[in-house]
Amino acid sequence: MPMKTKLKSILLTFTLLFAALVCCSGAEEKTNYTSTAASDVLEAACKQAAKESKLVFIKSGFPKCVWCRIFDRYHSIPEVQKIIGKYYVVVVMDVVNMPDGKAVFSKFAEPGAPSWVIITPQKAVIIDSYTPAPERKNVGYPGSPTETAYYLAALKTATPAITEDELHILSQQIQKAMGK
């Protein structure tokens, strides 16, 4: 390969690497949260849930967490929104960037990437993403069959009115959100 072609190839490689670094360095949206952002979001969700006779589904995580983004994708699927929205007010709690995020979520369950907890509008915990003792494994995003089973059983425990058909749809959408 002639020297001029090698130099062009090297220059192109460095240009592409530089462009990728510049592009990805700003990929995460930076949000300036107030010092009480998590508390404020939770209070608003609890008021809304009380008014609408629903429960509160709190998701913890942070923007760079891959499984958190997949969980967000799952919750943005219209079929999931229709079912989950029927029973829950969903709160996303950023435990890294919200100054009080970790402290607020920790009142109800152990923060994870992701983890979740279902509470009443009066802030009583019904169930969370951690399996029972002695194991206490965080299900987080319920991607595996046993995690999906735990997640669906948790929803049924929290919301006995949820139907088997709705749970089946949610199970299918869990796989869809993972790209399967």
C-alpha cells in the first residue's frame, strides 16, 4: 500500500474516532434537578394516584444504565402504557443525578440499576424488585424467565384486578423491549 494511501487511511480513522468521541461525550442529556426533585416527583405521583385510585410504581436507575434504558423502553411501549397506566402512576427516580434520588428511593427499597417498588399513595410498600430472603436478588429488568415470573407475580400481588391476558401481554412486551 503506498504511503499516501496509508496516511489517508490513518487520518480517516482518527477523524472517525474523534467524531465518535465528540458525538458520544454529549450523548447523555444533563438535567439540572432541584435539591428536592425526587421528593417533589414522588409527592405529585402519590397525589395523582390517590385521586385516580391507583398505586405508584417507582423505578430507580440512572441514564447510563443499559438495563434502565431497556426498562424505560418497555414502559414506553403503547400496550404496556395502556395496562400499567390503568393501575399505576409510574415514577422514574434517577438515583445518580437527582440530589435526593437515592435517599428518597431508599425509604422504600434498595436502589439498583434498575430496581423498582410498588407503593400505595400513602407510601406503604406493597412489593419491590427484590426476591424474598434469604436470597434477596434484585430482579431489576425482568429479562429472564424466572425474573419475568417474579415481576408478573409482583404485579398480581399489588394489583389483584390485573387480568391474566394483561399479564400475558406484559410478558410478551418484556421480550420485545429486549429486542427478542
